[in-house]
Amino acid sequence: MLRVYHLLIGAFLLISLPVGAKFILPQFSDNKIATTTPSVTPPSTTSTKTSIKAENIWQKLLSKTTAPNGWEVKPCQDNVALLCVSEQGERLGTVEIVVYPVNNNPEFQKHLTASGIPLGSQADYQNQEYQAKVIKVLQAWVADFNTSFVKNRQGVYGNNVVFSTYPPQQVKIGKLPGIRYGLVGIKSEGGVEEQHIGHVTYDGAKLYVVTTSFAPGTGKFAKLENLAIFQPYLYAIAENLNLPMKGSGTKP
């Protein structure tokens, strides 16, 4: 009797399996995965929403913008940290700004302490003594950057490219004291492999670093001659930036 009972159950399962498989198996099959893939929100949708909400920082920082005849300088739409330089709609290069909170930068904090500037103290950019201290801090930062940069590039190029640094220059970036610095890489057979131009300043709470370059794969200036043409205009733009920004750690 028990054997007959098992046979009846087996027969029932054989009959009902095709029906059950029709509703259950597709949930785990490759075909089901393939059909649901298009419904997943693509990454581009997320980035589009982010770019709509985020404001390009250059919109707040730009004051006077100058450019060669026929060239246009304006905040990029595809990156909130980039300033776009173009001619007749064609992008020639970009200028990037990165803002570093000093509270997250222990190395810069060491330079502040060494120069006699207490961390978190309100910046007094109208005080000549304070400005002199800030310049020393920024010079130390540039020296650290240059050393690290050259070491990194030596690992990339070996002896095929030799890098030299330009003497740092004291400049005004907006109303803040700043440093202009640069590096150039010369190929062993002659000619420029890379050229970098930077500006750095400090407002009492944040470090502002403005950079551009001619270098392969950086997405900045693809042609050295275009960077050379734009260079004096970049200096003027940096000099006229709206710095310090409202709410920064500076005295009015």
C-alpha cells in the first residue's frame, strides 16, 4: 500500500512540474536577468541629477574674466570644479580649483604651527605681519608639492624626462596673499613633455589650489601653444577672484 502511495505522489509531481516551472524557474533563469537589466537606473541618470543640484564653484569665485580675442572663459557644465576655455565652441583647455579644509590636512597644520599661526585662528589678511607668515606657510606647501610631484613623475618617466620647478612668486589671489608656482618636464631628446601652472592661497580655514597644465591625458590643455597664449589671462583671472568668500575665516 505504501509503495502505491509513493507512486501516486510521483505521478502527481510529474504532471504538475511543467506548470510550476512556468511560474518559478523564470525567476532564477538567465533570461529573467536579461529582461530586467534595462529597468535598472543607469549611472548617467544619477550623475545628471547631481550635476543639476551642484553649483560650479567658479560661478561664485569669478570676478573679471579676460581671454584672447575669439576665446571664451566660463564655468564648465560637466564638472563643478572646472573652468572651461574654448574657441568657437571647441574646448581648448580647463582650469581646475580644489578646496581643501585645513582641519583635514595635518601636514599643512604643521606648517601653520611652525610659522606661528594657531590652527583655527581668524585670518587677518590686512595685517602685513600675518601675510608674511601665510606666505611662509604657502611656500612650504609648494616645496612639499614640488618634491612629491617630481618624485612621482620620475617613477613614470625615469630618465626620459627631467623636471624643473619655477621659482615661486608671491602674488595676490583676490584679496588674499598667495603663491604662483610651476613645473616643466623636458624630454631627453628635447621638447616639453609637461608644463604645470598653479596658484595657492589660504583664507584661515581652507586652502584654495588653482591649477592647469599641458600634459598627456590630463584633460586640460592639449596644445602647449594654447596654454602659453592663455597664461597671462590666467594670471589676471586668479588675481581678481572673489576671495575671501563670505563666511570664511577672515576678518572683514
